[in-house]
Amino acid sequence: MFLTSIHLRQFRNYAEQSVAFSAPKTILVGENAQGKSNLLEAVELISVMKSHRTSRDRDLVQDGHAQGQITATIDHGPPEATAAMGVRMTLRASGRRTTVLNGETLRRQLDLLGTLNTVQFSSLDLELVRGGPAHRRDWLNGLLVQLEPLYAHLLQQYGKVLRQRNALLRKADKDESGLPIQDLSASLAVWDAQLAALGTRLIRRRARALERLTPLAQQWHEQISGSREALRICYRPSVAREQPEQWDSPELLQASFLEKIKQRAIAEQVNGTSLVGPHRDEVDFLIDETPARQYGSQGQQRTLVLSLKLAELTLIDEVIGQPPLLLLDDVLAELDLNRQNQLLDAIQTRFQTLITTTHLSAFDAQWLKSSQILTVEAGKIIMP
Ligand SMILES: Nc1ncnc2c1ncn2[C@@H]1O[C@H](COP(=O)(O)OP(=O)(O)OP(=O)(O)O)[C@@H](O)[C@H]1O
Ligand SMILES: [Mg+2]
């Protein structure tokens, strides 16, 4: 896939700006707070329809304006080699966004998925290793919606059921000691069934994706660490923790999901929230069998995140048959020359890459030679 151009209108600190991408690599250089990450965020939005920086469209629209717009053209290469695709997303300070794909307004927004696939890598991604489980679930979701757009629909439905179920649990009356007064299990049953059915489908898809991602991540990890350390990725769904073989059977998995809900019934009523399901899943990264989260050094954690990102890139390429875009926000200068070069070797010219930086001096000369370099200054992009 190749993003050939993007046009921003009243988006973040951009009033009106067009950018034409003319090389496989584009470096966006500028001082702090000029709009480098904002541009990457616009690409992220038309790719996965979410920004990792905000969940409110109001923040994305330029201050003082009612709406903002991102317009982009994307080429898909062989085998499907379509004519250029056109996307226009209109964001509103209040109200829903609208998305137009090739001239047609999408009735279901999620149908945009697959138009532009991306892998993001920013300095924040160290949180993937260091942060809480929610970071890893978000990461997994972001990858899965690109691998199989059906996953996005399932996730959306699961979220709805979860919210309804939580509302019911929250409303339950409790006595002074915080214990539930009435037994909610009858009214919860209908939600339990839906939660387990949808949850099972999410869990199985997560397990499958991690199964395919792991060997790729291991290969990259071996290469970057010089085979010194072994990486293991361990998926731990909040149901069926002990028997991975259950994942092959949706019936067994669903039964154990419902069983787990039963076990946690009192705890759920006391806490007033759902405690079982993919929204509670965890993924462990182990380096030489020790959790990277607690014991990994900075360097080990960086190597791990870089391996995961490269694995995502190759997995999407493999599954979709089109290379995704790579978005590198502020991260390249943080890698030492060896890791920079590993990354360069990995992406070659196959993956279109957008890179932000405050200083070109941090880059290997090789990168600079083959790149389009754009300067970002106060919401304007200056082409050379
Ligand atoms: N809705 C908005 N309307 C107008 N300006 C905005 C809006 N949202 C953010 N900004 C401005 O955008 C700027 C931040 O842009 P961005 O995050 O892209 O910076 P950056 O160039 O990536 O900087 P850094 O090098 O620090 O990461 C800030 O000055 C901020 O005030
Ligand atoms: Mg930035």
C-alpha cells in the first residue's frame, strides 16, 4: 500500500495543508509542538479509525472550528492493484464523524478498515512492555482489526454487551457492608450468554494471531539480540488459563467462560463490574523465561518492542498480501545505530515509512540519502 497524498483541513494545528509523498521514506523534521505527530495521527485515523492520543473527535478539530477533514489517496499494489482509492473523513467538534470511501458515504464506518494498514512505533510503545495489561490488549486489538476486519465488528458488539452487563452490575443494591442484596444471576444470564459467545470468538482470534506473530517476533528478536536471548510470548486469556487446547474448541471455551463467570459471580456483584472476558486478558513477554516487564533492561525492552513491531509489519504483509505503512514517531533517534540499521534492512523499500524527528543529525546517512525530507513548522509543511 502506498499513501500518495494527504490533505488536512482544520485538523489539529493544521489550517489547510496538502502533502504529496514522493519516496518510500518521508522524514518530517521540526522543533517540538510544530505538528509532526499530528500528521502521523491523521494517517492513523484513516487507517485504524482511532487515535492513540485521544478518543474525542473534538480534540482533533482545530480549536475554534466546528469540523475538520482528512482527505487521502492510497494506491494498492499487486495483486489487487486497484485504481487509487480516495478517503475523506470529516470530524466534528460535536456530532458523529462521516467517512467517504471512493465517493460513497459509508453507512458502517468500520467498512473503512483495510483501506490503509499501518504499524505504529513511537517512544510510548515501551509501555507495551512496561505498562499495564490494557496497553497489550489495545495493541493486540489494533493488529487484529487490520488482519481481519470482522474482528472489529465482534469487538464493537462485545463492548456493547459488556457496557450493558456492567450497568446492571453497577445498579445492584448493596447492604452497608457492600454485599449485594439480591441475586442478579437470573437477569445477568442473557448478557452472560452473549458475553461468552462473543468473547470466545475474540479469544480464539487473539490466540490465532499471537500464534502466527510469535515465530516472526522470535526471528526478529534473535537477529537483533544476536541470538543471545530467547523470546516467548504467552497469551493468558482471563478464561481457560490452564488449558490452551480448549482454544481449538469453541464449545469447550465457551463452557469454561460461563463456568468462570459463575465462579466470580459474587466478586462481580461486590465490585459492580464484569471480571471475566477478553477485556481482562493478559499477554506476557518472557525473555529467557523471565518477564520482560519487571526484569528487562531498557535495551532489552527496546529490542523486544522493535521485534514486535517488525513482526507486525511482516505478519500484515503476509496475511493481507500488501505491505502496510510504518509510522515511526520520535523513535528512530532513540535506537542505537545497530538497531537503526536492523530496522532499515528490514523495511528496505517495501514498506512506506513516515518518520518524525527533531534532528536530522541523529540519522544514519543512508536513511537521509533515500528519503523525502519535509520541514514542519507551526502547522505548515515546507516542501524543499
Ligand atoms: N485541536 C487543536 N487545535 C489547534 N492546535 C492544536 C490542536 N491540538 C493540538 N494542537 C497543537 O499542536 C501542537 C502539537 O503538535 P504535535 O503533537 O504534532 O507536535 P510535534 O511536532 O510532534 O512535537 P514533538 O516534537 O514535541 O513531539 C501543539 O502546539 C498543540 O497546541
Ligand atoms: Mg510529536
